[in-house]
Amino acid sequence: MVFIATISNSVSADPDMLQDVCVADLNNAVKMNGFACKASFSASDFFSARLAMPMPTNNMLGSTVTPANVMQIPGLNTLGVSMARIDFAPGGLNPPHTHPRATEIIFVLYGELDVGFITTANVLVSKTIKQGDVFTFPKGLVHFQMNNGKGPAAAIAAFDSQNPGVQAIAATLFAAMPPVSNSVLKQFTAASHFSISKEPHPQIQGVFSVPHTHPRATEIIFVLYGELDVGFITTANVLVSKTIKQGDVFTFPKGLVHFQMNNGKGPAAAIAAFDSQNPGVQAIAATLFAAMPPVSNSVLSKTFQISYQEVDEIKSKLGGKP
């Protein structure tokens, strides 16, 4: 059983700046929300030519993302904006991912892209866009871009954060370190007989709150009774996990993929609180494999490196359509 409370507030994507500039001192040992300011700066701290040229796309996904955020342009510190370039080979995919700290808007430099995002109501919003077109992906929602054209394509992306972060869904779940347990990931295999409930339920033995995100809220939980294995995965693909018991509290940062699982011998329950009146939820498996209209098999097959048949089997298991 999960009880939910909300604490609503209003904040911008990044904290507002308090001076003209605060050029990031990337070598400073002091860690904070952002970076300490350098004592002096120059025009070079606000400049980059790294987006000017196409990058090689000879990789498994046929795409390359070149970021231009505060790590590459120190002058962006406290300014709440950044960019990236995405290059696509024919058939190339920027796989389903989220930016937990930013809305994204893209401009097509050349070529043609099939793009889309999935809402917390599991509705796929998609469109084919071409040179000169602009498309927006709301903050924290799962989205993708794919080049289904016959030639290369490229786009420029802008974000309302100096460091939007990225969670590529497949890598986040299957390549985190330390690894996410197989019992949590079991739902992603077509051979799985794991039961997935679409409704809130008591955390009975072996049943869990599937990997999901809340695009609009941080979550904090309090264990009423029982014992839970909980965890979240950072944008650096680090799994932060712990076993918590009655009376314990654990926090899941806004927008990050997280889960709770009852590995105890009896039932368990927790109270969850959110800093939003409507935090939204994207259960990762259902978001990708049960969206309506369906996410194309070509996107899912390439993302998870499985066959179209396996994609259809997972869609069928989760109530989606091929």
C-alpha cells in the first residue's frame, strides 16, 4: 500500500543567477549545485566551436551527440542554458532517453527525422520533421529522434539548463554500476512471466514498483512496515541503492529512474511525498512498449538490440500493440 502526499513549489529549471557572470571553475574541489566562480575570465569561457562540424556516426546506434553545456563552456555556469548537436547516419537513432533537468527544443540542420515523446498518460506524440523545422520535448519525458531518411541528418538542440543531464533508458537500466538486479529488470525480457500491475498495490513479496520516473517531482518515502530494496540511477549511470525497513526514509531525486522492491517474507507499505501537486509518472517498460499510438518497432529493436518479434512479444505482455 502506498499513500501519497504532495508539497507544491514553483522553481525555474536552474536557480536564478545573482551576478552578471559566474564562470565555472571546473578544477575547484568545492562541490555545490553548479560550480564555484573563477576569479577571472575571458571571452573564450563563453565560446565553443565544437558544434560546427558533423561527428562520426559509425557506432551501434548510428548517431552521435556532441554536448555544449557547462562542462565544455564554463561561462554557462548559473545562466540556465546549453546546447548540443546530434548527427545521424541513415537509420541512426538517438534512443529513448530523458533529460531530468531540462526541456529540449531541436532545430533540424539538414535531413529528415522521426521524433516523438511519450506523456505520463502513455500517449505517443510524434512527427516527421525536416530541414528548418523545430520540435519541443517537455522536461523529464521519455523521447527519441530517428533518421528514417536515405541520407545523413543533423539537428541542434537547446536546453533550459546549464547541465540538463541525460538518462538513456536502455543503458540506465542495463549498464548501471553497480548493476540493477535481474529481478528488477526481468520485465524487459520476452521470456519473463513476471506479473506487472497497472494499479497501485501492496508491496507483497517479490512484487515491486517498476522502474519509473516522476518528471515533475522529487520523491521521499517513509516505510510504514516491512522491508524494501530501493534505488535510483544517476545520469552518470551509477546505481544508488539501499535496503530500508520500518521507520526509514529514502529520497529519489527529481526525474531520475528509480524503483522499490519488497524482497522480504511479508507485506510492506510506504508513504510517498512529492514536491508537486501532480508529479506525473512514467513506468519505463509501459511507456516504451505500451504507448498509444505504439512506438515503432525499429526504435525499440535498435534501442534494446532485440528482434522485432521480441519487441512484439513484450508489447503484447504489457498490453501494447505491435
